[in-house]
Amino acid sequence: MSHETHTPEHQARDRLIVMANQIARFMESKPHAEGLQGLASHINDFWEPRMRRQLFAVLDAGGAGLRPLVREAAPLIRRPLPDAAPPLGSRA
Amino acid sequence: MKDFIIPDRDFGTPAAKSKTMVTLTIDGFEVTVPEGTSIMRAAAEIGISVPKLCATDSVDAFGSCRLCLVEIEGRNGTPASCTTPVAAGLQVHTQTDRLKKLRRGVMELYISDHPLDCLTCSANGDCQLQDMAGAVGLREVRYDAVQTHFRPKNTSGEANPLWTPKDDSNPYFTYDPAKCIVCSRCVRACEEVQGTFALTIEGRGFDSRVSFGAKTDTALTSDCVSCGACVQACPTATLQENSVIQIGTPERSVITTCAYCGVGCSFKAEMRGDEVVRMVPWKHGKANRGHSCVKGRFAWGYATHRDRILKPMIREAISDPWREVSWAEAMAFAAGRMKGIQEKYGRQAVGVITSSRCTNEEAYLVQKLARAVFLNNNTDTCARVCHSPTGYGLGQTFGTSAGTQDFDSVEETDVVMVIGANPVNAHPVFASRLTKRLRQGAKLIVIDPRRTEMVQGPHYKAAHHLALTPGTNVAIISAMAHVIVTEGLMDEGFIRERCDGEAFADYAEFISAPHHAPEAVEALTGVPSAQVRAAARLFATGGNGAIYYGLGVTEHSQGSTTVIAIANLAMLTGNIGRPGVGVNPLRGQNNVQGSCDMGSFPHELPGYRHVKHDDVRAVFERVWGVQIDAEPGLRIPNMLDAAVEGSFKGLYCQGEDILQSDPDTKHVAAGLAAMDCVIVHDLFLNETANYAHVFFPGSSFLEKDGTFTNAERRINRVRKVMAPKQGYADWEVTQMFARAMGADWGYTHPSQIMDEIALTTPSFAGVSYDKLDTLGSVQWPCDDAHPEGTPLMHVDGFVRGKGRFIRTEYVATDERTGPRFPLLLTTGRILSHYNVGAQTRRTANVVWHAEDVLEVHPHDAEVRGIRDGDWVRLASRSGETTLRAVLTDRVSPGVVYTTFHHPETQPNVITTDFSDWATNCPEYKVTAVQVSPSNGPSAWQEQYEEQARLARRIVPAAE
């Protein structure tokens, strides 16, 4: 987690890897299936699509730096649409 | 209590709690009261006020003034009605010739040694001595005041040795011994209500004087914590608020709620016109029961401080000076920028931060602005950096995200466990209630790296202080659970009946593993295993066990895990669902509970319901007429990351100073600096405003209607006592902004917003301003099943059904000491200041704490050549700052401690970007640091100060 030498994108990516691994560390103490589901649900429930998109960028590139449970949970994590958020209905 | 101007009846002695009722006759009227009630109080119940001076219903009867004498048929003499309990069939007379004569004689003696300067006395019109002289019909005083205690000089012009000068050392009240009748009400209030024991009666007989501690002490140098209980108890002008001395007596009072900490004390704002004369704790307030602390009682001057910004301001770039503009121009500018950002970068490029200092109604509107007007879920609140792990941990285990008890519950507690909290400083009014229980004999366990003020106080001492290494909470609490399970001390009946059996079996197996034993974790935690075992046994077997915890639990990489561990411990020992037990997060800010309840988090709508649920969104979509995004939004740290990356460009931040309060200041500054539109809505040009393009001036809690929800889920009314100085209540400002963004909101009173909350949020379904006005307050859930609210939760079953045990494996934080940074920094707060200090620094509270200091253990100081009071450099891998060192053994060797109330110190330059695994709550409580001697401010501090100076320039609007 060195800050000085990295671009903002790298820093954000590193931070996401740390965060995903932290969640994994908690879930690893549970029975495997429960932990796997728990990790995916946690990321689905609390990570904004931009963050999940960045996570998938890491996963798609081989998942370097991620703990095995994160890599294994990838198919259970909701993959966001590639672009910015789709339009919603009109405002009040 | 001087209640003669604005009566709030004083019954003379506290209410008795007995269920057995006793009937007697007073002056021919029959009255039935609980056994143990005094005759004085029984008389008051039927409207007969027996004259009194030393009795007041906030403290126990004392029987010293001899004014409240009564006659009882069949009993000899004239007993004091305050100290004589009722008995069945008594025939009491409160007004007989004999009593009248005796009372007059007593008053005559009092008055003979009292200065008769009533017309110019600060208690004029609000003095019980004056009132009693009238009540007993005193018409003459036969004694000449020759030798007095109130004249500075005697009749020959010599100094009078009995005279003591005024003590005006305290900034908020003055002690004038000349006016004292030595009724001891102040001394008893300090002991019984506050629990500080700062006051005493010095001398004997005619020499008796009220004294702050030793004879050489003043109010300021004594142990006095300036809670105001003595001032409130004083029947004369002896202890008087300086504001009353300066202004005069109030003419009306309005019941409202303090805007400081999460205790949520009810106050009477006593007013003359639109000027606050004093804030007096309201004895019917269910959180504080008539008590207060220095902040709520006295430190409200910030509300009218000259630093308040009263005109909206805008600027093109943060390097420009501010330009004062009309509200209309500010709204048009802000809305134009935010719309432009959304058009260019997408609807997810903007967001909001709701305020834990504003009302529920205001927080609700700000999150509604994000969801219904910005059309995204980018809303977060300062609870992110304090109690978000509480929400997660208690939600997972119990099914709801709040404390389980009311504050009254502490009166029935036998073993109190305080973890990572220092209520004596941070939640002082609750601490007074807690220490009262401890003085009655309840046992105390404190888990804290520092020997806090909680560990030992007047007439109590913790049975166990587990002074653990910062960052090892999970290890220590799991070790306690290990002891309880392996020694068979758990409450099997409770677990069987109330908890998920399968989850318990899994947990029991997990926690029984030898690596959770106190002996196994001793090296990690630094706490002797025997102490952990003894504490666990005490908690499991000592009767009603209650856990109170604070940010020392949540602000860690494993904050959420620790909350879960605490919930596990309460379930293991069956300490849930009745008075005297429970899991009680001590919430930091006045409305942090409420801001969370109101849907401020990016993943959940009001009432803690996830945005992914179609049925939940449908409720709001129907009322709001928009489609709500089903994806969670960005949390504060994620917003800042996205800003640095360039995908998040606009922020509306209400009543929150993230630059000062959030970790890793440089990262926060970089995020803010990368945005195109930062709107700060606040009373003052706070630190975040240095990076803002728009400033909406805010209104104080005295200037608006609304509600705050305290740490016991209690919804209290906030009432407008004066018009907003800058024109609009904060909810009106948010509404103007929403309208400028194209919304058609048309609320005309906050009660309408509460009606909308009740309509959409099941736990608030039964809440309305009418109900709050009738009942005073209610605790959510308040619905058809609980029309008067819910003081205790999980009584018959957990909200989620069965309580769920969850495994809590200890994972060491990545923040570790090493050769460069060998010490661990932990942070906290002090009594006289609140949060980032924006309010309290603008009051006389600075006399107690003018700067943040670094507590260093003498051993660590010695090897670094640091002496007490030296400037030291405090450095971590994130940054460095300088502050003064104080040498103390409150901290263990290897640990240093500071507070975060002053922007000049900026301890958050030091804190890192590590955070709780589940919620991103920052790890404020553990930072590896080095401390070394220094000559003065760091380069960062100087650079920051210069930036702040430039950013605060204002060009006034042309008149």
C-alpha cells in the first residue's frame, strides 16, 4: 500500500484489493459454502457498481493480489454493465 | 430549582418506587402514595406546598432548614415533612399556629445573616429565600446584623474575616458566598446527581461555607466539571448562571433537545424575547431525568457566534475569494453546476452527505434529494466513520441496528461492561446515571487501552480494567466467550429458547478451540489471562449484565466483527430482552441514530431496508413519483476515491466537516479538490468549506422545528425558539435546492416530513408531532403494535426471529508497528469539547481545553528525550503533525493518545486509510506512529493554515 509512487487509479485498485481481501478474511472463518456466498452477497449489497467494475477488472486480469476466496466467489458477484449507470425514469 | 418564574413543580423529595400504596390524610384531604414517599411529597401531590428551603426533588431529603415542619396527630413534636415518610392513617397538619410561629422564627434567623439587596440581586424574582419569607409571613427581623458573613468590612471598617469574595473563575456561573444559606443543595446535587463530589461544606456552625474542594481551590481549579447541577439546585443567588446575571430573568420557556451528544438531553430553553437566557435540563426528559453536562447546559453560545455565516456565498474556483449572493443566485448557481455535472459525467457523478447534527426531517430530505432528484443512491453520513459497524453487526445478529435498552435500564444493572467508550467524557449525563448505579454497588469491567476517567471515580472502581493493546478487541472478547463456553457458564435456557440452535452449535465449536483461550491470546492483547477469566466469570454470573460500547469498538479494521462478538457475548449470557441488560452502543452525535434511521446510508432506504428489494423501493417510488436505483451507492471513502479518479464531481454536504473528521486528511483534500461543485451547508466556514464552491449558511437547533433520535432510539422534539438568523431552517434550504434542481417539493412544516416518514417507514408508522407533543418522546419501533414506542427491544424474541451467533475470528490489522513507527496512536475525546470542536471551540469551553495534546507514557518519553509540555512531532506513514506532549501513565508504554477537537492539530493527517472490513468505517483507533521532539508546526500545518486563510476570504455583496 505505497502511496507516493502510484497513480490515483492504482491507488484505488489497491484499496479495493485490500477491501475485498478483508471481507475474505472474515468469511474464511465460516464453513466454505457459507463464506463464499457471504462474500459475494456482501460485495453485491455494499459495493457500488463502479467498485464492482474495478474489481472485475482485477479479476478478469487474473485476480492478482486477491485471496482465493474472492476469486472463487467471482461468478456469484453481480457484474455491472460496462458503462455508466443506465437512465432511470423522470424525476419528481 | 428556581421554578417560580416558569413553574415546573418541585415535589420536594424524589418519587418513591414502591408498589405498596399508603393512604393518609393531610390537612383533612386524603391522599394515597407509594410507601416510602415523604409527607412533603404526599402533600405536594394534592397541591399543598409545605414551605421548604433545603429540599428539592432532584436530591434526597436532608432535613436541615427546619422550615418544612408539620404536626402529626398522636406524635410528639414537629417533624420535618421532607425526612418523615408517610404511614397508613396518619393525620397530618401543615398549617397550625405553632408551625406558623416556628417557621417565622426560622426565617427570621436566616434573614438576619442575609444581605437584603433584593432589588439588585441577580435572583430577584427567582429566589426561594425571598419566596419563603413571603410564604411564612415574615414581617420583622428582631436581630441586628452585627457580625455577618456577607459584609466585606465590619462596622469599624476592618476586613470581615467571615466574608469570602465571589468566585467567578468558572466562565459560566458565579459563586457568591455572601448569598449562601448553607442548605447543602449544591453539595448534594454534585454528589447525587452528577457524582463528582467536587463541592463540600467547609467549617462548622457559623463558619460553614460551601467550598469547591480544598480551601485553596476555585470552581475552575477544583474537580468541578461544570455540569450546572449545583446552580440548578441553588435556591438563592449564591450559584447563578452568568447569563442571568448579565441579562435578567427569563419570561418563557420552550422544551427542546440538546444538539450535542447522542444522550439527547431534554432542556428548557428559557427565553426573554428571542434571547436565550439559559438552558436548564428538563426534569421530565426521559433520557437525562433533569441532568445536564457543561456542553448542553452552558456551551450554546456558538449559535449566535460572530463567526456564523449568514449570507449564501459562491465562487467559480476554490482559489477565488467567496462572493456573497442572494439565496436565489446561490440556488441557481449550485443547481446549474450539479445539473451540468450530471449531464456531462452521468447521474452517478454527484452525491450527498447527510448530517448527524441536523434533524431527522432534514436528513430524510437530503437522502431523498439523492434518491429522488439526483436519481442515485450516493448518500452517506458521518455514521460511516463512527457506528456503521454497529448497524452491520447488530443487524446480522439481532436483526436491528440500534441499542436494545433505554437509559433507565442502567438502574437495574448488576455488572456493567464498558468497551472502547469513555462516557465520563463523551456521554457525561449517561455516565452520571451509570456511576450512580456503580456507587450503589454494581460491578464494572472496562476494556480500554487507556486508563480512562471511567476506570475509577469517586466511590467506585472497576473490578477489572483490561488494558488491551489497541486493535485486539476481537481477541479479548472472543477469549471471554471462550471462558464462558468452556467453563459452562452460558445461559443454556436462553440460548435454547431464543437463539438459532445450529448457529450456536457452530459457534460453540468455533469458540471452544484452544487458540481462543485467554492464555493463547495473552501475548497479542497484553492482558493477563487470569484477569480475562475473572472478568468473563463476573460478567456471566454476576446478575444482570449490560454492555455499553463506543467508537473504541467500531473504529477498527475489525469493528463489525467486534460488534458481532459483543452481541454473541450478550446472547451467551442471556443478557437481552429485560431491564438492566442489553447491548448499548453509545452514539456520538445528537442525531447519528436518526440520520441512520432516515436512510442516509447508500445501500438502504429509511428504516434499514436494502435498496435491492423491489417492494421497499415501490413504497417510496409511489410516494415520490420516481424510479429508484436498485444498486447501492457510494460510501464517503468511495466517493472520495471516485472523485480522485474523476468519476465523482459534485457533493452536497450538510452539517458535516469531512476534511477535519475523516481519516487521511490529504486523501480527503485531494478528493474534494478534484470535484467541480462542492456545496457546504453549515453554520461556519468549516474546514471542508475551504474546498467548496457554494456555501449555504445553516441554522442552529434553536432556530428550527424537528426531531432528534438519541442512542436509546428515543425521538425527541426540537423546537424553534428564535427565527433563523440567516432566514431559513436547514430543511427549507434543502427544499429550495431540490426545487432549483427541478423537484416539486412543497413542505411547509417539518411535521409534514415526519408524516411522510411515518407513511413510508414501518418502525416510524405511529410517530407524529401530535403524539410527540402528548407523550414528550417515543422510542422506535412505534407502530400499531407499540403505539407508545418500545423502551426495550427483543423482549419476547429477536427482531430477526432467532438470535444468530456468528464466528468471530481475530485478524490482526495491517497497521503494524515497526522500526520506523514503533508506537500505537489511539484517539478519543474530552468532556468540554464535542467532535471536531466547531461548536465548542466557539464557546468559553476553551478554558478547559485550548489545544489537543499527546499523552505519552513517561518511559516512551524518556527514551525520546521528551519532557512534559514539549512540542513533539507525531508522524505516521500518512503524514505528520506537531502538538504538545503530556506525560502520563494513563496510557501504557507503547501507546500514545490524543483528541481531535482542534483543526490546527489535524490528527487525521496521521490516521490511515485502513478501515472496517464490512463498512469501511475508518480505523481511527490504531495508527503506528513515531514521536520525536520538535520546534513547532510541521510544514503541512503551515501550508494548510495558509490554504485555509486564502480559502476563507469573503467579498461582501454590494449593498
